[in-house]
Amino acid sequence: MLRFALIVSLISVGAAHAGERTAALVNSFRMFCVPSPDFAALDARATAMQLPVRKDVTAPPRPGEYGHVKAWLLSLASGHHELVASEARSPKGNLDSCGIGVDDVNGDDLKQELVKAMKLGEPLRQMVSADGTQRQTIWKIDSDAELFLTDATPMKIPGSYLTLLHQIK
């Protein structure tokens, strides 16, 4: 009986930790990326917070086109994750995105917390890659924005990437 109680206790602690972790990640995403992924504002905020830069890439200039991606490492009490912002400009339109990437969270857990916290309805679409390794779930946020959750749930591997994409035509 003691062995059973110990197993149940360990499972409960793991579930509580997973819930705390996903809640912290969704909160971080909402704090940095919602309502709109503004690259300059996010860069200024990350700089003010002295977040370590993991990547800073500017696309080679082309006439009328510009692209910039920057990523920072964010440390929370529940663990680390990556914060990524990008901006692209071209005659066809402008695109801004903000997202978080995490390698230790189950996609289903993150999806459940995201739907609850952001009061999301049914996704616009959900698809699994041809090789069955990744799942992508997409919600329409408004006429110019979509929310993407990409994870390795079909392979039962932790790891998720959550992105808010804002397109200005």
C-alpha cells in the first residue's frame, strides 16, 4: 500500500509541475507576444531586461526587402525557454512574429493551457506532417493574425514552438 501511495504521489507532483510549467510558458508568451508582435518594442524590452541573445540574424539586403530574426534565452522558475522575434518587409507586405520555443514540454499539455488561458475556440486547422513527426495547430486570432502551435506530439516527444504571426498587407 505504501508503494502505491508513493507512486500516486510522484505522479501527482509531476502533473502539478507540468501544469505550472505550461502555465508559466503561456504567461510568458502572452506577456511578450500578445496582442501584437512588435519587433522593435520586443527588442527594446529584452535589452532592458538584459536577456542573453542566442541569435541575431539580419538577411542580406535586397532592393525593397528586409528581414531580421532575434532570439533570447529566458529563464523562469520552472525552466528555460527561447523567445524569438522576427520582422520581414517587402513590396508584397510586412510580417512580424513573436514566439517561444521549449524542448521539455508536451504539446498536448501546452495546447490545453493555451486554449484555456487565451480562451481559444476550435482551431482553424490541425495537420500532421507527411512523415508523422510533427503536428501543427493553427488558430485565427483576427483578420491579420494567426497563432501556430507546432509540436512533436505524434512521436510522443516533448518540445513545442508557439508563434503569433501578424501579416500586414
